[in-house]
Amino acid sequence: MTNEEFKKLKADLWASADQLRANSGLKSTEYATPILGLIFLRFAESKYSQIETEINAEYNRLKGTRMEREIHEIAIEKCGFYLPDEAKYNYLLNLPESENLAQKVKDAMVAVEKFTSELENTLPKDEYYSVNGTEDKTVLKKLLKNFKDIPDDISIDVFGEIYEYFLGNFALAEGQGGGEFFTPSSVVRYMVEVLAPTEGKILDPACGSGGMFVQTAHYIKEHKHNGNDINLRAYGVEKTGATVKLAKMNLALNNIRGTITEANSYYVDPYDCVGAFDYVMANPPFNVDGVELDSVKNQPRFNTYGVPQNKTKKAKNDQSETVPNGNYLWINMFATALNEKGRAALVMANSASDAGHSEKDIRKKLIEEGLISQMLTMPKNMFSTVSLPATLWFFDRQKKNKDEILFIDARNVFTVIDRAHVKFSDEQIKNLGIISRLYEGKIEAFIDLIHEYKTNLENAETESDEKYWQSNVDWLTERFPEGKYCDVIGLCKVAKIDGEDGIAEQDYSLNPGRYVGVVIEEDGMTKEEFNAEMLRLNAELTVLNSTAQELERKITENLLSLVSE
């Protein structure tokens, strides 16, 4: 599915949702839930239909033998959930007008939960338009028809993306950044590309809709060659009840075994995390204040490296001292949750890379311990509802070269989605990921990727495709002409902790820009940087123009209102 097709799909879904708002009497904070329930059923049938023949064949093969099993047991093993006939999307869509459609949808949700314990009390059941009037049946029928248009062959975490889209449009963020609910799939895919997970226990203490788990499972499946089921167990924490339910749905749809707990990760440690996990991945909320110091300062997962402290002591009669900023609580949490082989990837505000005072002391300990393996600065506008610039942090307990860190500046590596959003393309994820592989000495990965691009180049059917694949070959070979890792000005740099221009000399900053440098040509920047900057500035200008027009419209409306009064 192309970007334009996906944008149209989301727009169509939003139009359907707006019909529900207009005709059902539900509040904006209520009608997202039933819509997501219908989308769940649509995705559930899409996935179940792909494996239903295999499920039925296994059931019939064992029927009448000593190994006979219930069909729902086989389905849950192979698919993650069982979808009885009365819960299938097409069954609901084709019900006659005389049926109580809202009740049938509710019955479908109950039927799915009955056979899949992980979904118990998760699917929306009582929200299905229990308002009087004939319009409700029409609206629900239209929603079912419109959601049927969601294609069967989507490979990305569309469930999470659609949820993120609804959160923004339904104003459900409640003052929190959208990144708390969903992280764009291209960001997560790069994080997974660097971690290169195989199997084990993975923690996300701010799991939102569960996208980190989904992309990790996809990566493991794609890179598993022995045909066995993946051995991955997901552990998530999310403080918003509605989002916990979404994460559980997402795990079920992707057949991921795991547990999602509703809790506040600052104060509750439901999995006894210290030293317990093979992988930790998260996009936690940035710059949170108001976390109670007394509730966190004695927890081993926070005080191992130190708890952030206020610069000045509060008055003795003040009983509500708080942590000045929550960023380093999260960083502490990720670091301490890793086992002796553990690796972590996290999204963090750029400001954390240079934070001073007690945060700097924590950062210094992490650096000198040799835990931080890589830092990558991302482009602006990667997130749909958060404009803060962000950096990716990577930890590795088995890191070989503990006296150095790989820094990558990817601010000029992006693909424009629309006037206000960018992403990493599939090839940009691979190109950036190969820097990590080369740094690790895995030259064969570089060779394989060049071969893949050249094969695509040879098979290109249009001049545009030829240019595209050639540009990717050039991007790699110009920067790494010998097929080995080397520092590239403006892109990547391996910096030592000690020595001239080392990390210690840079006041233990983890800002990649301090180390990578900038390419300077006669005109001040490379052609690539110039093009990237022009795209970025044009996107910003378009947004500003749009905002100005909206303000002008509101001012005009207000003036007319005053005059009419």
C-alpha cells in the first residue's frame, strides 16, 4: 500500500467515524472505542482466513484419535485467537436488515473473548450505539461496509497507525504526546534493525498500542530460517486502560505471547524488572515532571545509577519534592532491566543527550560502564503529534569496545510523507542499519545489501526505478568504498571516551552532532544536504501558511460575530 493509498484509507475511516459521532449521540471520547473494535474484527478475519484451512486440516486429522483437540485450541496455537463463525466480519456485514446489528456485534466480541483468555474483558461490547432511534442501525451498517475496504495484504502495523490517527482526530491524547500511544513503524523498524533480536523476553514499560512488540516479532519471523515458531515473550506496561486493551488486541492479532499490565511504570514494577530481560524497547513520554521523589529514590531500578535531583534543596516543610525531569528515570529503568546479554533501544528527547547536573552524573556512569553502544539523531517531523526533536539510544551489555560509542547523525536521511511529516524508507532503514553491521565487523551484510540493490537495478522496468536503485548503491559505496566501517563526516563517527576530542572532553555529551561534524563545501553544504534542507523548510513554510490562514479565518469570524451583536 502506497502512502497516498494509506492516507485515503485513513481519511475514509475518519469520515465513517464522523458519521457515527453525528448520528449516535456518543461523545468524542466514546466513539473511538467501538470503531477500534470493528477494525479489530476486520483485521482478525483477514488474518484468520489466511490460516483457517490449516487449522481445519489439523482439527480433522486429529479428530477421533487419542490426540483429538478442540478446534479453538488449535486456532489459538497457530493464529493467536479463535474466530467462531458468528464473530466473522463477513457474517456481520451480510446480516439481514431485520437483525439487531448492534447486539450481533456485541455477541461477536463476547464470542472471541470466550475462547481467548488474553482478550478477556478487552474488546468493546457495551459501546455499540445503545442510543434510541433508527439511525444507529444505518450508521453501524455503513461502518461495517467502509471498514471492509481495509485490504488483506497490509504488512505494517496498520492497527497501531490507525489508532494513532484516531487519537489525534478524536482529541484523546489528554495533554500527552502521541508518541506515548504509538511510535511510527519506520522508527521502530530501525530500532529493531540495530538490535537484531532473535528470541527471549522483551520489555516495553511504556508500551502504548504494542507496536514495538509487533515489529520485533516481524523481524524475528523474517530472519528465522529453521521454520520453528518464534520464542518471544512480551511484557508491557501502560497506564491508560483503553490503550492497554488496544495493546492486547494488537498482540492477539499478531500471535505474540505476552502480558500487558495497566500501571504507572514510575511507581510500579509488575515484572520485577532488574536484570530480567533480553531486550528493552520503548518510546516513553518526554520531560515529565511531578514524579514523587520519595516513591522512586529507593527502587533498585532507579538508584543503581542515581536518581535525578533538583539543583537546590526544597524547604523542610515541603513534603512533595519531585524529580526535576523523568527522562533519566526511564534511562535508568532500561539500563537496569537488561540481563547479562541484554540490549535496549529507546526514543528520548534530544535535550537528554546534554542534560547537566545530576542527569550528567548518571550519563557519565553509563558511558564509563561501557553500556551505551550507539546514539542516533533523528530528522524533525518523524512523529505525527509530537514536534520535539528526538534521539535514539542503544544499550548493549555484551558490547566489545566499551571505551567507545558509535554516533550517527540521520537528520538529513528521510523520505517526505506530506507537508508536515517524514519517515525512513525501507532502504534508508537498511542503509542506516548497515552502519551498525559494518561497525560490528559483519562485512557480509554489506555485500548482501549491495547485491540486493544491484539485482533490483538490473530488474528495474522504468528509468525512475533505475535511478532509485542506483542512488542507493551509490549512497553505500561512496561512504564505505572498501566495504568496511569508516567514519563519514556528517554521518557517523566512533568516538572514544578518553583522548583528544573524546566524550569526556566533550563534557560527556551524547549529542551526535558534537562528534560527527558537518560536510563543508564551497557553497556551504552538499547537494544532498541542500535538497534535504529545502524539503524541510518547504514543509515548515506550508504548515505556517496553513496556520496563518486558519487564524485569519477565525479572526474574521470573531469580528463578524462582534459586529452582528
